[in-house]
Amino acid sequence: MAKKLVFGHKNPDTDTVASAMAASYLVNHAYGEDSQAMAQGEPNAETKFALAHFGLEALPVATAADTDEVYLVDHNEAAQSIDNLADVTVTGVYDHHKIDFKSNAPLWFINKPLGSVATILYYEFQQADVEIPAALAGMMASAIISDTLLLKSPTTTPQDQPALEALAKIAGIDDVNAYGLELLKAGTDLSSRSAKDLIDGDAKSFEMGGNTVRIGQVNTVDVDDVFARRDEIEAAINEEIAADGYDTFILVVTNILDSDSDILVLGQNQDKVEKAFNIELTDGRGSLPGVVSRKKQVVPPLTEAF
Amino acid sequence: MAKKLVFGHKNPDTDTVASAMAASYLVNHAYGEDSQAMAQGEPNAETKFALAHFGLEALPVATAADTDEVYLVDHNEAAQSIDNLADVTVTGVYDHHKIDFKSNAPLWFINKPLGSVATILYYEFQQADVEIPAALAGMMASAIISDTLLLKSPTTTPQDQPALEALAKIAGIDDVNAYGLELLKAGTDLSSRSAKDLIDGDAKSFEMGGNTVRIGQVNTVDVDDVFARRDEIEAAINEEIAADGYDTFILVVTNILDSDSDILVLGQNQDKVEKAFNIELTDGRGSLPGVVSRKKQVVPPLTEAF
């Protein structure tokens, strides 16, 4: 059987790397495939921490497939996928995002609204009765911790906690909370990242009442660390607003220890943002206690207010 | 929680009815939903036989949802779905067809290339650790038998046989083969169906090399029963060719006991059909030994030849 490649999304995070590893292992051991997990870029600081912790190498990097068939994990839309997706056959998809997908034939397409793709894959291993090696279980546990902020994000589902518990046990993680905080902190070393990288790394654009609203998010253990670099960040945001024509740019700076966020709002519509969250912005900055999820807690009230 | 409806595809067959029943039961018992299985039309003769055998009523019929949320089984494309699909939210999909689907949010979307959707749902029940009632298991076993022609169709996968065996056991079917033949025969009482219904019931159009090729399929236990009505059938086909502008019409008459088919070819391109199957047509009729699957054994060689 010809080799198949398993790809996560662009700008790989811990869930996309762990899920590529897990999906490849699953289809090789449960369905007789000969697949190789890949990444579309170098691991981020958090993923590097997890890889080192469990003694694993980073995945080979490629942004196109040199095989006829691929699996996709943690994404299903072409914009987030490999460059030559249109030229290859998608054999399977494991994902937890909204769907925009078309195929010419039936395939394995497992999409569930769970906290992480690693959670979905944990249950697929159970169903296929395939044992998970300890290091892989460690990466999958790290993915659940990362995507659910240690089960505290509102994206967390009832299925994530038992999966994390079982995977941590296989991986030999004695104190999930302690390991989880170490992992999340490893991902928040912002000092080495440029202002442009901070505002761009995770940013997405949304159309809201005729306005283009760009929303970026940065995780940290101290929001003041980020706002200490405000001049530099503000310059980078204003440059993007001018270059890309955004009406509003919102940077969500999330304290992963306290599960709170501060936002920095630049451009038009500051009044609408104030209305959305029922707060007052001071010099563009405001506090959103208890807010950690852009998808569940930031976008919906903004959409409403705009 | 507000009630949700579970819909199979238009022109319901045994797999779509059994899967609607099974998916509804699964989500109610595993995920706390309050759902109702529906059908987009009256059951066919085969499904009626299965319902009567297991003491079940036919599903309520509707072609639109009066709820905000629906589940879809055995289809995911709008053309085969309810009339107001665009106005409702799809909460989940269980299917085994090619995918053409777009959503605004993550959802349960379980698509696997297995012989029947009932097979997929059997494993979902296992994963969720929900017991399947005997009558429902009987319908699910009937669906596997129907879609795989008693595991003899080339659409059969390694997952179908163990699912059928387990479901038959729960349903108290002692002799799966004997029950399966009875069920399939019940679906082949063609005497009560009009010629137009026979050629239309299961027909699909395909674009092949600039030609519109219409391919219908009829299951029977004696192909001569069908060809005894050839004049009537030929008139109905020629009427459709004239009305709908098909270049070629192929009726595949499949003997489900022997797993062979005869074809009747009307319109243009008889030479291309002969080339596709390496046969000679006599007065438009030819034999295709071992051919039972339109999807796997009829369409691909025709596409090649055209």
C-alpha cells in the first residue's frame, strides 16, 4: 500500500501535532495503513515543551503532499490545509471545527464538537481496541490540556475530562494539574516573539454588520507582561489596520492561570465593543473577567452588538 | 431541551429508515436528546416487510422540519434532504456517502465508508455503551442485509459482517441467510409497480464525456420477470429520454440470488457501453455476470469508456 501522509493545520499547535501523531498511529494499527504524521510548520514553544517532556522528535515539516492520499486532522477547510489539497484524495478527517468540505467518494470523516481532536481520537482508539503508547498518550493529554486550558475553557465538554484522565494515566503523568500549568506556561514565553507575531499568530477576521473585525489572542501568565510592550504592539496593529483595511482590531490577552482576559481595541467601533461586553474602555483597554474563549465568549457578543 | 427530528433521505429505503430509528434512539439514550425519527416518504415493500417482522410501525412522514434542529442520516447533501434544510441547524450527521456539506459551527458528523449506516451506528452504540432493543437491532440487521445484499455486494466492508452477526443475535434472528433472502425477496415484488416506477425508483444521472447517462437499477429474483415487461418498460424509458434529454438510459436488472445483472441500454452510445463491459448487446440487452453495484461496478467502467 502506498504511503499516506497525515497533516494538521497551518500554524501548528499542540492539538494539531498530537492529533497527527495519534491519527497516524491509529490508522496504521487499526486499519492496516502505512501513514506518516507531518506538520505544516515548526512546533510552537508549548508543543516543543511537550515533545521534550515525552522524549519525542518534532514531526517532519511539509506544506504539500508528495503522496496521492492524505488524512487531515484538526481542520477540514482548504484554506488551513496543504497547498496541493485539490490534487490529492482525502482518505480521512478527524476534526472538531465547523465543516466546509466536498468529496467525490465516501471517506472516514469524524467530526465531533469536543474540546480537542485528541479527545475524539482517544475514543477512536478505544473503539478500535488499539493500545496507546505512553509517549503518544502524553502528547494527546497535552493537546487536551492546551485546547481546553486545563479543562477550564468553555469549549470543554463532558468527554474531555475522562479522556485526559485516562491518557495521563497511560503517560505516567502523576499530577495533571502541575504538568498542565507547566505546559501552558511554556507556551506563554512571549519575550522571544515579535509584536507582529503576537498580534498575528492566532488572529482571525470576522465580518460584523458591514465591518471587518480582526481578533487576535495571546495567552500569558501575566497580562501586564504583554501591556508593557503596548507601544510596540499598538504600532504593529495600526500598521495592519492601514495595510489590510480592518475597521477594528481587538487583541485578547488571556491570563491562563486566572481564566481572565484584558482586551486592547484599536480602530473604529470602540463604542460597540463597550456595549458588547458592558464595560468601559480606558485608552482602548478593558477587562473581561472569566473570558478565555474567543469562539464562545468574544465573537458572539460582538456579533450581537455590531 | 427542545425536540429535534432525525431525517433519512428522500425515497426512503431500509437503511435510511433503520438508521433514523437507531440514531434517534442513540442520541436520546447516550446524549440526553429528545429526538423523533422521521421519514421523507412511505416505506418501500422491503422496509414494510422488516417493520412487520419486528412488530414496528412505519415512521411519521414529513418533508420539512417544524423544529430548529435536525439530525440527518444516510445522506448529507441538500438535494436529498428536507425542503427547509437551509432554515434549520444540523446537530449531527451519520452517513456513508460522499460529502458536500457546510456548517457554521462544529457538529457531530460521522461519515465512514462502510456498507450501511446501520453498521456505523452499531459501533456508535458500542462506543457509547448503550444497549440496542431487539426490534431496533432487527431493523439495523435488515438495513445491513439490504445495503450489502446479504454481504455479497462489493460495497461490503470488513466491519459489516461482525455488526450484522451481533445485531441478528440481539434481534433473535436464528438464520440470517434465510431471513435475509426473505427480506430481499420482499423488496422485489415488481408486479405491483408501474414501468415508470421501475425505471425511476432508483435512477441517477451521470455526466460522461459530454453525455447525460441515466442509470436505473431494479433488484429481482428472476430477471426474466422484468424483461417480460420489456415493451412497457422500453416505452417508459423512451418517453423519459425524449422529455428529459438523456443521451443514454441504462436499466440494470440485478438478480440478488445469483449476484448477476442484465442491462437494457436505450438511446445513443450503445457501442461505448459494449466497450465498457467488453460485451455484445443484443437488441440493447446484455449480461454482466457478477455485477451488482452501480456505484462500484457499473459507473466506473462506463466513465472510462465514455
